[in-house]
Amino acid sequence: MGSLQAQEFAALTESGDVSLEQSLTWHLRANHYPPVPLSMIEACIQAIDIGQRYQWGDADLNDRVDLPEGVLWRGEESAPAWAIIESHHLDAFIQSGEEEE
């Protein structure tokens, strides 16, 4: 169910009906237990951006993303983009590298 909802939230963002911040708010609160703190939204947005740019060779999934105050990844205040994408199930928010005609 969570994966399908994430795809729906991402589709609403892609269509312009809902902001990415709102879609991520719904996703992080409804598709995770316990819900992910909303302070992670900015880090998720940065990880999504890196994931998107990675497809074109403009970024590396090991690029670090600063985490919000009080959040650590393996004792560090930043995490690689891949870890945020994977642990927060953000794949649906990364558009494929294929262009539509």
C-alpha cells in the first residue's frame, strides 16, 4: 500500500496539483511507522534532487545531505543521498531519465 500511495503522491506533484513538500509530508507521515519527523522534508528534497541529477551524471548518490538538528546517520550529521532515498522510500519521487515526447 505505501508504495502505491507514494506513486500517487509523486504523480500529484508531477502534475502540479500538489507541492513536493505537501506530497512528502503525506508520504512521510502516512507511509512510515513510526511517522518520519517533518524536519526531514528538506533532506528528502535534497536527496531527491541528487537522485534526479544522478541519472544525467550530474551528481553521485554518495553525495552527502545535511540532516536536521538532532538527526544522525551512523553517528554523523549528514548522510549519503542513497541512504535517505532508500530508507524513506523516495524512489517514486525521482522521475525516470526518459523524456516524454
